[in-house]
Amino acid sequence: MKNPWFKKACWIHYPVSFSGYVITILILAFCVQVFMAVDSRSHSVSDTLYGAFPFIVPALLVWDWIAEKTS
């Protein structure tokens, strides 16, 4: 790949192109939206974590997979 989207530094990927920044912002916006939606309906911290986990972890895994493939 001529123009990498991400740069790998140890275990962390940093966006280095416009496409990398767009993917990162979209994933973070999705995670924040899910967290706020789950938190507004939960009664405790554990309710929030149990409700957000099935959405946030796969989203971050997809982001990591994309970053790994395009770095």
C-alpha cells in the first residue's frame, strides 16, 4: 500500500492520513453515542458496562483490524 492510513507504534495505531482520521472519528463517535444511550437507561455502573460492552468492543476490534490492514 502506497499511502498508509495508520502508523503502528508498539501496540497502538495512529492515523496518518485523512482516511485514517475519518475512520477513527467515526468509530469514536459511535462509541460515545452508544455509551450515552446505554448510560441514560442504566441504574448502575455495571449496567452501563454490561450494556455498552457488546457494542464498543466489536467496534474497537473492527477499528484495530482496519488499522492493522492499512498500516
